[in-house]
Amino acid sequence: MQITVNGTTHDLSATTLADALKELGYGDARVATALNEAFIPAPSRATTELTQGDRLEVVAPMQGG
């Protein structure tokens, strides 16, 4: 299925948000996620289904000053 991740189109085989993050290379990284502009907490990612055309934003915390 085709979804947009941080503004870039990706073809994924994943059907859940958790699987998409793994497929995109985030693995177990601590990131914040928003699907179609709605925040998705980490415990809900495994049950959050993706559909064609979804828009996913993945944000990683930055360290430093």
C-alpha cells in the first residue's frame, strides 16, 4: 500500500502502524507518531490499521542545546 511518511511517498507491505515503523527502519526507536494529523500513542500502534493514502508523521526527539 502507498502512504506518505514525513512528506515522502512510500510503498509498504505493513498493515499496522507498528509494522510500518519496523519496515521503515525505526525498529524500537523512541519516536512520536501522528497518523492523518492525529497523535497515536505507542501502546496503540500495534492495533492502528493503515489504509491506502494515509499520511504518517514520525518525529524523533533531539538532544543537545
